[in-house]
Amino acid sequence: MEVKPRILAIIPARAGSKGVPGKNMRMLAGKPLIHYTIVSACESGMLDTVFLSTDCEKILSFGTSYPEVQGLLRPKELAHDDTPMMDVITNMIHYSDKLGLSFDYVCLLQPTTPFRTKHLIDKTITYLIEQQGDSLVTVRKIPDKYNPHWAYENQHDYLKLVTGDKEIISRRQELPDTWHRDGQVYITHMDVIRAGHLYGEKLVGFLNEDSPDVNIDSMQDWLLAETIAKNGFQS
């Protein structure tokens, strides 16, 4: 009988934000932004434990009002704009170790992507296991006009292709498909996490067509999220 892998979800939620002040507790369609990510995690059929990492008592109190959520106040030194996400994850792993909990994978769910559907988490976990990868990110196809094979950078005041190619691909039909991460789901095997990495060598991309492509970093992103929420998006 195949043993189901044990999966820990981590929801990181700082109090501070420069782009959208107080965004994790800011009301989106009548509910705090973080509510949407907590609900998607709690509704997953494949996550075993949900941890909330925050530097804010208010966020901690709200998050742990959901029975399935455990919370931890992170140290202030892990609550800066430039704090690496791996440091936050490592802090939570140390906490789970102290509790005597053991997991095979970590699933990172950021509150800035509130329109993650309730099925997406389970789909990505299943896909990663099927593909025998060690990590996964949800991705979207990059439109042809933004394809990196058509992108330039400045090198010594002259434009050079960012790919390093000498000649540009002239025909759209010859462009290779490329993808960008959308921030909705990250999953990584615990061995990779303990080695200090978010991505392993066998990184799997899951094409996300389940939900709107919104990752809230600015007020423009917030206004887009409000429009989607007001139009009655259902997870």
C-alpha cells in the first residue's frame, strides 16, 4: 500500500508592506486578504498541517481563529522587507521539529495571491508526485511579445539579447514556449529545504489555468483584485 506523503503548508504574513500598507489584514470584498489563503489551505485534502508565520499579534490571532491553523510569531529580524523567504521557512521547520512533527514536503502559500482555487493545491501536489520532481511552482505562459528570446538588455550602452543569442528569432512561430511563476503555489521536498533551497534540481512547472493571475504587490494590483472579487469570483 502506497504511503501518502505528509505535507506542511506555510503561510507567511508580515504586518508591514510598502506597496499596500497593512495588506494582509486589509479588507477585500469584506474579508481580510489573508482569509482567502487560509481557507484554500484548510479546504485542501492533501495538506496535513497549516502553519502561519507572522510578526503581528493581530494577524496571529485572526489566523489561529481557524481551528486547522497553528501560528508562530517570528523573530523581528525575520520581518523585514528584504528577509529571504528561505529564512522564514527554516524558522518554521525548526518549530515543527521541536513539536516532533515530520513532513515530506513543504507547500508555501502566499496571501498575496488570494484567488487560488480550492482544487489547485491538491492538483499541484498530485502532479509533483506523478512527475517525481523535488519541487514545483505554478506558472503561466509568457505572451509571445514578451518572450525572453525577444527581450534586450543594456550592455555598455548597446542592446544585447538577454538570452545571449547572437541572432534574434525572427518568426513568432519559432519561439519556444516560456513561462513565468505566478506565486500561487510552491512545493518543495523537505530534503531540498533542509539543504537550504526553495527549488531543487528537478523543478516541475504546473500550468495554472484555474484562477485569475493576480499577485498583489502594488495598489494597482489591489484594485484589480477588488474588481475580480466584486465580480463574484468563486474558488
